[in-house]
Amino acid sequence: QVQLGESGGGLVQAGGSLRLSCAASGSIFKINVMGWYRQAPGKQRELVALIYSGTSTNYADSVKGRFTISRDNAKNTVYLQMNSLKPEDTAVYYCYAAALTGQGWGNYWGQGTQVTVSS
């Protein structure tokens, strides 16, 4: 199985920055895509950003130009640098990975880390 451990959430004022980290561990043969989703109270979980094994990226329109996703393949770790944060960025942020193990390909999620942006 694959475990995703997130860190870096917290409380920040509008205009501030936070950096999220997520490390994947377990019996991993290969990771294709890693990324971040978020879920605000009363809303559905939504895509924030994805990064593929070839380093191509995909961002939600709402975070383009403010958030940057990066990846350290040697450490199976993905990062999300969040700048110019807005109150509407407040949500629980979930790490995601599509990984190959001895049981085949699977989709894995972290426990979530709270990001709160005050106005």
C-alpha cells in the first residue's frame, strides 16, 4: 500500500504564503501523477494542481499565477507553493498520487491539511 504524509498547512493572512509538502511511502514501483485537491466547507472537492512524471503541470484557473507545484521524484515528494493567498483559498488540502505497486495501479489520498486564510 501507499501512504501520503502531508505537512505545511496553517493560518495565514490574505496576501501571505504557505508551502505544502506531501511525501509518498510504501511499496511503490512508480508514481505517474501527484498533486493537490482541496475541499471547502459545503463544497465539493476540486482540483488545485497536478504534476506528471514528465514534469508537465495542470492548474485550476483560480490558482494560476499564484500557486506553483513541483516534485522531487527521488523522494516521491510533491510540493505546493502558495503565494498571494486569498480567503477563498481556505479549505482542507488533500495530496493525491497515482502509483504502481505490486497490486497494480491505484489512486491514493492523504489525510488532508487545513489551510485558513484570514481577511
